[in-house]
Amino acid sequence: MRVLFAIFAFWTASIAPSMALNPNFSAWLESFRAEATAAGVSAEVFDAAFEGVSVNERVYELNDNQPEFSRAIWSYLDGAVSEARITGGRAKMAEQGSLLSVIEQAYGVDAEIIVAIWGLESSYGAILGNYDAIQALATLAFEGRRTGFGRAQLIGALKIIQNGYADRDELKGSWAGAMGHTQFIPTTYLSYAVDHDGDGKRDIWNNLGDVFASTANYLSISGYRQNEAWGAEAHLPVGFDYALADASIHKPLVEWAAMGLTQPSGASLLQRFDPNMRSRLILPAGARGPAFLVFDNFGAILKYNRSTAYALAVGLLSEEVAGRSGRIATLWPREDKPLALDQRKALQQALIDRGYNPGPVDGIIGAGTKRALRAWQKAAGLPADGYASLTVLNALQP
């Protein structure tokens, strides 16, 4: 009897974890079935895809602590643009030069940008991720702050299977359901993946031609333009109004130069770039850290991943991969400690309590939170840089 009980307990914990760990998941799955059916997913595909699927609690932990959002930017960039990644990128540029040249000319996207994204997303194909995409997306869709994202991507993943683009077992990748060498989420795959070699498949898991072409196609449609810079580090003059570092403020480069912005060396920005290029200013670590003027191509990279740290890493790594210097001249304020999730939420709530609107209290320091923070800083007589630090949090809280 004890043996039978042990076997039953093991089955309950491992074979049917959705029932053992979260009894509400099965009910949710039945309700999601109707949504998937309305979207054209067959019952056969649905049942086969969800056989044995349960909630993965680890996905929630990772969702709340994405490194490009939760780590200090200098720490993130140390890893993203490491010497090993630079060396690997240069080797891959040489190894895949002919193929990358064909893709570059076909889509108007610089090869070094494609390689930089490849390096950041999967370490040039070495780490594709081993999370089951259906389970990861079902976890996000079931509950939490990204249920809408999870449902949309889950239906996309089911359509990938139903349309024969990939087998159920091939759908493995990141905890957020991104897959392949350059980590396409399912809806991105359905919209932008390309069959480069004409073999009837859009294989972002094994075929580098399809990988590079799909990545370039996505960036091209997002507005990327070949042979145009993504951005550059800038030096700000004394007394500069940091409130101008706002995502909504775009100016021709000549106007920034007229305000006294220069290259870090002191040389004119107009010696290096077209004076008419529209750009915006970003201060990833606030007034005490480096400043960057970023152009339209930076915006195209942001459509790939909505993280400033990520887009900056792509730009800097691409410079190094291409043999140019991507080194930052201004030192980061490394003594600052990044805010933990509960502290970021506390900062947002403190802004609300003071009459400002940062948007949802979700711990993500996005454009809305930065705008509200700048407004409070300006009213408090502080540098209005929108930088969420422990010092700012302490000043905000009573």
C-alpha cells in the first residue's frame, strides 16, 4: 500500500503538475480553448500541444527580473559587450561574411547589426534556450501582468504548429517564448520570418540564411536604414537642461550642437554626422552617467526589444564587431545600486501619492515613469534626468 501511495504521490507531483500545483490552470485552459478555436486553431492541435503542460513558476520569477530592465545598465553592458562576445562576433562576421553580405544588400540592414543581435540573443547560436515555449507562454497567459501578451503569443505558437512551420517539440527557447538564433516570439515569426533559401521552410532554428534574412527583414520593416548610424555618445555642457532627455523630444543634430553638445573629445558632432539627422537624447544612468544622442536606427532596434539597455548594447557591440570603437568615454556611476522590484514599485507608488502619473505600478521604469519622475524632480529643484535611484526613492518617500 505504501508503495502504491508513493507511486500515486509521484504521479500527482510530476505527471499531472497542473492539477497538483494549480487547480485553476485546468479551468483556465478550457476557457482558452474557446479563444484558440475562434482564432482558427484545431482541437487536434490544441489537445496535442497542451498534453502534460503545467504552470512553470520559474517563468514568473524571470518575468519580474529581466536583466535589461532590472540590472544596472553598466552591469548589463559589461556582459552584453564583453571581450568574449566581441571576439566571437568578429569571428562570425568573417566566417559568415559572404552570406551576410547577400542579406545586407537584399534588406538594407548592416551586417554588424545582424551579428550583434545574434550575439546578444543566443551567443551566436550557442544558447537557444530549452524552455518549452507552449508551457512558458501558457504560464504567462494564465495569470500575471502579461496575460494579453501570453495569450497572443500562445495562439501564434499553435498556428506555427498547425501550419507545419515547426513541430511541437521544436518550439523551445526562452522563458518568454522567444525562439531560434535571434529569438523571435511567435507573432514576430509569423509576420517577419523569411525562407531565404527557398526550401519551403522558415527555419530560424537551424538555417543561418533564414535566421539572418528574418532578422534583417524585421529590422527593415521597422525602419532601419543601411549605412546610417544608430547613435553616439555626447558630452553635455554645464547647466544643461536634463529634462530635454525625453523620448518625445526629437531635434535635428544641428540644434543639439547649437546647445553645446559635442563628441566626448570636444569635437563637433557635425564633423561626424549629417546635421539634419533627427535624434533624441538618452541618459541611461541619469545626470551622472554617459549621455547618448540616438537616431532613427536606434528606434528600429527598440522595436526588436523595448529596452534602452538592449538597444544600446546592440549599437555598441555592432561597432566593435565592425572593427570600430564602441567604448564609452564617460564613466558610469558604478557606486549606485540598482533598485529591486519592490523598490521600483515603491517609487512608482510614491509618485502617485505625490500627484504624478507614472502609469501602472509594475516595477518597470518605462517612459511614463521617467516622465513623472522628471516632473517631480523639476518641481523639487533637482536635475530632471528621470533616473530612478535609491537616493531619489528615499527623497520621494516620507
